[in-house]
Amino acid sequence: MELLIILLLVFMIIAALNALEGKDLLSSVVSLSAVGFGLSVAFLVMGAPDIAIVQVVVEILTLIILIRATIRHDLTTVAEGTEFFGLLVGVVLLFVVFLFGLEAVKALPPFGAPIMDAVASAPSRYYLEHGLKETGAANIVTSVILDYRAYDTLGEATVLFTAILGALAILRGRPLKKKKKG
Amino acid sequence: MDKSEKPVGMTLIVQTVTRWLKGPIILYGIYIVFTGHLSPGGGFAGGVIIACAFVLITLAFGAKFALGRVGKLLASELDSLGALMFVTIALLGYVGGSFFRNFIQMANPAPPFRIFSAGTILLSNVAIGLKVGASLFMIFIILAVIRVVEDKDGKMKMIQKKQGGDN
């Protein structure tokens, strides 16, 4: 099973590199979507069907929107030589992040081991034991996100609402100021 | 069809398949929303599936047809209605003592593994599904299909994006 996950990760990295290096916008969008589908299969393999469903569905919608929004604006990238200073800063930053990441990976528990289950009174253990009795929901994920941790879902709904407000405000045809003057 | 008139939407094959498939897709989305507390899925996934069905209709038949069915304003109202419903459920939790309390399940616990169980979780799923479906369809409309401009009276007006791609 771990071999499958590693293969999926390699596929996702290759697709992401292809998305970065793609010559035209459309192939980049399709490669980016391949990353998302690989991620959803990885979620399914690791036993998280809730997240896998959401990932697949959102990926489809995002792919449609991105293709529809980019297919008429075909921007071809211009290959030009990178500056030396920018390259240096990039390499140094990458190295520093790599060092910190190495430290963080050392502190992680082994793959698949539960993180939040260290003590007997851990909340995850409480949810698993009392979730069905207290909320009546057979799906423990739903009972967590809509009952125990419903504040988080409220915040997510607020974020979505604000995002649409922002999209409507930005993508209007012409700014409001211009109209008042004229 | 008249030569001078531009064909709207996609070909006849796509339109026919869409006509057959739109019902089952929407039904599947509703099923995912309503059984979110029993099986994987829930409000978010079901809402996105319903939005995908409307996106399919929009792509196949053109924006005018789809906006006649679910105009942008109706989608906006459904979006707000879902948010309002969710906050109302949260505030009704004060009946049981605190914010987001599952007051229905507390008052009379229903046996699990049924559609009408789990108290407010089912209602919250419906609210989230409404909100996510309407808002994602609106994002698609805003980003890909139409532009909102103001006409001379200061009213918001929707026009379709030009096909040429010069905007």
C-alpha cells in the first residue's frame, strides 16, 4: 500500500513539474488537474472517502472553470534567461526551507500512526467512543464537522461567502468611481 | 438554423445527453446531501455535484437558457438562504443551552442509521448543500460566462462575455 502511495506521489510531482514548465496555458491547467486527481486517489487509498469525494468533485468543477476561463486567452510564455541574483535568492531560500523541513520530518510520528491519540483523554478517542451516542450520526466525520467542530464549518461558509463577494466586486465590468464622475 | 444566427451552446448530441443526464445528476447530489450523516459525502460534496449539473446545462445550452432556469439573482438568494439557515440552526442551539448544541438529538434521541436521525446534522447538511451549490454555480457564472456591468440607470446588468476573447 505504501508503494502505491509513493507511486501516486511521484506521479503528482511529475504532473506538477509539467504544469510549471508547460508551454501553453491549457496544458498547464490539465496537468494541474492531474495533480488533484492523483491526490484524490491517494486519499481514497489511505481510507478517507469523504475527502476523496470532495476532492474529485471540486477538481472537476475547477478544471471546467479554469479551461473555460483560459481557453480564449491563450497566453504563450516567453522563455527568457533568468537573472543571476534571482536564481541565487531562490536557491538559498530553497536550501533554508529544506533544512527546516528536514527537522520537521524528524519530529513526525511514523506513517499512519495517530498523532492526537497520545493520552487516554484525547478528543479523538472521545469522539470515537461517544460520537454515535451523542449525535446519532453514523458517519463519524459528519458528526465531527457539523456537531463537535461546527464552528469550523461556520468559518468555512463565511470564507465562501466573502470569496463570492470579492469575485463579484472585482469582476464587475467597470469601476464604480468612473461612473460617478461621468 | 439560419446561417446568420450563431448556434447557441454545443452540438445536438451533447444537448440530448445533457437532457437525459441532468435529472440523475441532480438527484445524486440530493442523495449525497441527505445521507451525509450515514455514508461518506455530505453537504459540501452534494452541493458541488448539484452545481456541476447546472454548469453542464450552462455549457450545453448556452448561458441564456441556464440563466432563465436559475438566474444569477436566484442563485444569490439561495446562497444567502443557506448561510442564514446554518446560522439559525447554530443560534437555535441556545434552546439546548449553548451555541451549536444538537438540541433535537438532545430532546428526543432518534435511533441511528436512519434518514431522520442525528438531529440538527441533517438540517445543517441541507443548509451547507444549498449554500455551496448556489455559490459555486455563481462563481462559475461570474468567472466564465457573464460580466456584470452597470447600465445608465445604475442598475446591475448581466451581459454575456464576448466570444472573441478581447476583454
